[in-house]
Amino acid sequence: MGALAQAGSLDLTFNSVGYDLNFTNHYSQAFSVLIQPDGKMVAAGNHTDGNFDFAASRYNPDGSPDISFANNGNFLESIGGDDWCYSVLLQPDGRLIMTGTSGERIAVVRLLTDGTLDSSFSVNGILTIKIDNKPSEGRCAALQPDGKILVGGQDDEDEIVVIRIASDGIIDSSFGVNGVAYSGVTGSPSFCNSITIDHDGKIVAAGYATNNMVLIRFNEEGFADNTFDSDGIIILDYDNFIHEALNSVLVQPDDKILVGGSALNDFLLLRFNEDGSADTTFSQDGVKMLDINGGQDFIHGIALQADGKIVATGKSEDNLALMRLEEDGSLDNSFGNGGGVLTSVPNSNATKGNAIALQEDGKIVVAGAVDSGDFKFTVFRYLSDFATGSFFPEEQAINNTNFQLEIVPNPLATSATIRFHLGKNSMVKIELLNVYGAKIKTIIEKDFSEGNHLIEFRKGDLPGGVYFLKLSTQSLFSTGKMIIR
């Protein structure tokens, strides 16, 4: 068995160092990332070689470029003027949607699965929009189940808006007012930084106006949802003189709304009930603030693990920050150093995370940038709980042949034998874990003598799938991957 790296460690099976820098010849950043069903990763952002262009990269699961995508794995498109892509979405048919801003227009681009422009969408795969024929900006996007595209941004009056576009690239005039949902929230400036869709089809938008944090819910028709905090809008202001923003929003399976951002220069997480009231089961008052390193801390992206744990990424001073919290808002001490990790790429001035996505195996993918003179488009991958193998504390490493775990047969149909060897008398606990590392049950916990031991394991009513067995003593532990057919 190999070494077991700690949860929160960079995954060295990704490009051998846990991250990849792309578009390195000029300024570039990755602002959005997604995982395809085949395990490939797509990151999107922008790149400049004079003017800024839309940029996207597709990676194989090992972090190598997918050369079947666009130009040897990289897509670049100049729409006109300075182009900033902030979001990438995946359609069920594998086509990709990139959204953002081109000059003073909202821009939407659709790509075929091979990374070329989809000519069936709008005009040659590209749609640009000026709301009321005035300067407009797109910042975030979401995909409805019916294939319609939602783009959040702001208009010339600095009002937070959401536009709905049909799957063929035509503005959906049945939504809101001529295709636009107007929030009534304005500021100088104002930004819609993140949108999502709840289980009833309602649209939740998060951002800021002037220095105030804003959370808005629209109904399916594109108007304020008055069942949410009475008028569809929540405005929060913790300090009139410090910039505060909500940057990422998601709706949990239980319909609670989780939002990440920054307030008072700290990481900020808020959780609301479906009606807009504070969820007091989360960090007691629905608010979790984290001062990570005594400096300026910002959350840019959040994700929810299958076990309910919350993962948030952003920056803390000049470091990429990645934190994991329990469902109740307390820090997950099994992750990184007391619940978080800070990453700084060698020979760089700054490292930051802008977006986050979770693989099916639980690994955490972060899109962001590394400043090595100017920013470079970067993708990182972290371990979520553990890698298959065994871990031995440094002082025990020379004795690792005395601590072994085997599962025979593997895969198993109904039962298997767990074999292990102890170098000395020890209290042993064997636990069954799911693929994300959450404990299902304890199989045995008792004293064992030095030597070889056999334990019978029966699957019972466990469904087929991938599991892990964790065998631990007072000083070390080992894990083994187990497949039930």
C-alpha cells in the first residue's frame, strides 16, 4: 500500500504536483470550473495577448491537457474588445456554455463537445446583449432543467438583473420584462456574482450593491418572490466603510440556502431557511465568520459534499485558502490544519482560488490564478478525505511492514476476510467508510495480540459500490479500498 496523504493535501496524481498553470505567456485567470461525467475537468476564464479573450481548458483526470478539445486542450475566442468569461456550464448533451462580458455587452458562447463554436447557437455560437441597448455586464450563470440559460449581471443603471436565454440563443421574452428580471437593487457599483436554481425553479441571486451584501430570489416568471423575506430581497451591512460581498450561492438538498463571501475582511458563510430567515442550526445564528490569517480573507466559491460538509475556497492575503466545515458550521478538524489549508505556489507572489467543484470520488478541484509577475490561469486538485493506501506517522515509517491490511476476495459478492498483522499487542478498531470518508459503522473494536489476525466481514444489506475499511490502533492506521458487487 502507498502513503495516505492528509485530507486537504494537494493531489499529486494531478499533474504530479497537484496543480497546473496554463496560458503562461500572458496574464490569465480561471474563474469557473466543472467536472464532466467522464471525469474530465473544464476550467474557464480569460487570457490576454493585447486584448482580453474568453479562455477555456479541458483536462484529463490525471491533469494532462485533453488534446481532443479545441486547440490541444485550450479554447480562445476574441468576441470584441476586452472579454471576461466568469462562468462555464455543462449541458446534458455535453455542450459547454461560457458567459461573461465583452466590452459593454453581456456575452454568451456555446461550444460543441470538441471545443469548437456551436453554429446552431445565436450567430456562429456567440450571443451578445445590451439591456435596453445600453452598457451591460454578465457575471454568473445557471442552466435550467429545460435547457434555458440564466445570466446574472447588471445594467447601465447598476441594477442587479437576470436574463433568460432560450437554448437556441434567443432572449426569452416571456421572462420578466422582455427577457430581463429586474431586482430593483442598485448601487455604485453593484454586481450579481452568483446565481442558482432551487428545487421549485425559483432563482436565487447573490452579490453586492455599493458596500452591502445582497441576496435576491425571483420566481420562475422573473419577478421578486415575496415569499422570501417578504419582498424577495435580503440586504446585509456589517460595516458601512468596509467592502462586503456575497460571491457564491447554492441550494442544499433540504432547500436551505448557503452563501459565501466576505465581511469585515473575513471569510463569511451564511445559511438561510427557505423563507429567507436565518438558519439558527448553522453556527447558532446562521452566520459563520473566519479570520484565517489575520489579514484580508475572501470566499469566492463554495460547494457541498455528499455527506453535508461544506467546502469553501478563496484567498487569505496572498494565499489560496481552502476550508471545510461540518454541516453545523463548525470547522472540520480532520481537514488540513484544523479545518483548512493555505496554498502558495513556489516562486509566486500570490495564489488564489476563484471557483470550486467536487469530483464523484470526493476530490476537490479549484480554479484560480497564480501571480508570478502577472496572474496565470491555474487549476488545483486536493484530496478530500484519504487516498487508497496506508499512512504511517514518520516515526513509525521504518516499521510499516508490521502493519498491513488485506481484504480477500475483493471485489466481494456476499462476504470477505479482513486480514491484518500487528507488530505488537494493540487495541484495534475497524470501521466501514463510504467513498467520501464518512463512517457507516464500526465493524470491531477490541484488543488484539501481536501477530496475524482474520476477521469475517459480511455485506448484509449494503448496496453495491465502493467502500473503504479503516483499521486503526493508538498510533497509526491503514485503509483499504473494498468493492461490493
